[in-house]
Amino acid sequence: MTEIYTSGLVNPIGLTLDDSGNLWVAEQGTGNDDSRISIVTPAGVVHPFLINLPSEIVQGDPIGAEHVQFDIDGKLLIVQGEGADTLSESILVVDPTGFTPGDPPLAISDIEAVYNIGEYSIGQGGATSNPYRLVLGPNDDWYISDAGFNGVIKRDRATGSLSVFTQLGPVVSTGLVYTGTNFYLGSLTGFPFPTGGAKVYQVDLNGNNSVFQDQLTMIVDVAIDPLDNKLLALQYAEFSGGFQNNSGALFIVTSTSVDTLLNGLNFPTGMVFNQSGELFISLFADGEILKVTGIPVSVEDITTSIPETFLLNQNYPNPFNPSTKISWQSPVGSHQSLKIYDLLGNEVATLVDEYKPAGIYEIEFGASGLTSGIYFYRLQTDSFVETKKMILLK
């Protein structure tokens, strides 16, 4: 199920969550030094935390705060993007201790420390510097994806020194996630942003990168689903004479396949999971945060044989908690849609919505974000439609 979690934000981009379930959002603003960090409570109410951060128009678009991340000491790390301001191209450190949503927002004077990244990136050969994402890696060192440098800069926690962790070459590095054993790094190819020109890279702990999956388009963020450790990638848009509205998408990505979870998103820019497997996605142009529940756990082609007829099987187990498997077969290749509905007919999840060749398939559906009750799953192809009932018991 996809729903609007909150709205009224100004070009939201990077997201993180705290232990109380509050969502922290970097808003890039309008280019008039009005970037800010906001807190969204679990009730979906927005409260400003830090205001009047640098926000400048760079190549036609506003760039300000790009991302937020909590450090191991509870300090908030703000990734400030490209610009001429002295705070730009830096990591800003702010202490949120004692701040309650609804308190008067903090100001630039409350910034405790500024760690410049841009000067180092450009000194290492970067044409520009645009720090974009930050994650804590081994030894809780900082790893910063710099979209201008086209790679990742490492800041050593013990010494404070900067070094080049990995560099991709003539592609823009974007979203970054650490798994505990390696990193995944999203990317996009610049103007005219060709379809199929983006890649997700796998980076080992020594900084060696290799292509994990290619033939993607404008990947701006990556994340790991905490329920099954699957890698998700977020597509900003498709480009054809301009960025196309409602052409963003969310994918499950493996080294051999790309499965579409959501499409028709309007310029999504960032995402973060909570520990229950609920996913939050920022929509840049709409100023909204989406909440996505009921994300399928996996999609698998379970045989290479071609069946003779269409068939939708009963899910197993049924009743189930918290996940169940749904299998089906298709004698011909076609666009296939598998969706979940509640008892009132409201769509709560899209498991499959893409072309699939003839074959036998199985998908695992996780329903941790749904309440107990009767649900229906419906398979629809160009020439076949069938619906079956299943029961979630918690």
C-alpha cells in the first residue's frame, strides 16, 4: 500500500529516521538560502528543526541540504551540497539533544562544526564537488558520495583525515548504502540522461568497485530492506526532451534481474526503511513523503519449463503471518500485474507490474505493515484475470 505520509515540504530529498520513529528530512528550498532540515513525527506532522541553510541555483536547479544522518554520538550530520557559500560542499554537525518537535527552530549559529569536503574533492581531480549522501561504514568512519567528484570520499574517524575511497569515472555517484560487508553505490549518466545509462555498483571494503547491475536509468538512491536484505534502487525520472513527470520508479535489484515494485512516481529523490520494513520515499517536485507498506520480499523464476496454461495458485501458507508465497504460471510472455487488495477493494500492494516471459513464478509477500483480515490477490495479463482470497492472522 502506498499513501501520502506528509506534504507541504519544499523540494525534499534525503531522509533518515531516529529511534523515536521521527523522520528527518533535508529540504533543498528554492535557491534563496531557504534550505532546511525538518522533523516529521509519526503522526505525519512537519516541524522545522534547522532553517536558513544555504540554497543556491546551480545549473537551473536549487541545491541545498542533500541528506541527513545520525552519527554514533547522536549528533546530526547534514550533507550540504554544491554552492559558493562557506557552508556549502561540507558536512555540518548539529546537536539535537533536548530539541522537541514544535520548539523554535535552530539557526546557522547552532552549527557546532563544519567539515569541508569540496576543497579536497576538487584537489583530487573532481571537476566540481556536490556531497550527496553519507553513511557510517567500518569503524564508523564517514563515507560520502560526492556527485561532483563521481566517487566516494572517506573521512577517518580517528584522525579526521580525508581519502579517496572509490571513484567511478565519467558517471555521477548518488545513493550509498553499507551492508556490513560491502557497499552499494547508485549512479546516473549526465545530460541527456539516457535510458539504460545508469548502474548500481558493488564496492568492497578496499574501495574496489564493480558493476552489480546496469541498464538502469537515473538511479538517485539505494537502500537495503531490513526484512530480507534485498537491495532497492530508486529511479528519479526518464528524460526525453526534459524530465518526464510521473516516470520515477522503485526496483528490487539483484546481479541478474531488476523487478519493478512501484512506477509512476513523480521525481522521487530519497528513501529510508524503518525496522518494520515500512519504506518512506521523498517526492521532490510534489513536496511529499510517501509511505509504502506490503513490499514483496522476492520474485523468483522457479523453472525454465514453459507451461501450457495460465494458472494462479493458492498462496501458502494460508492463513499467514507475516509473509506468504504466491505462485503462478504463464504460457506466453506478456505484461503481468499481481496486486493485493483489502476487503473493501482498496489496493494495498503491487507485487508485479511489468513484462514477464512465459514461465512459472513465485513471489514472497511480506505483510508486516498490514492489519489482520481478509485480503485478495489478483493476477492480470493481456488475456487472463484471476483473483484469490488469503487471510492474514497476527
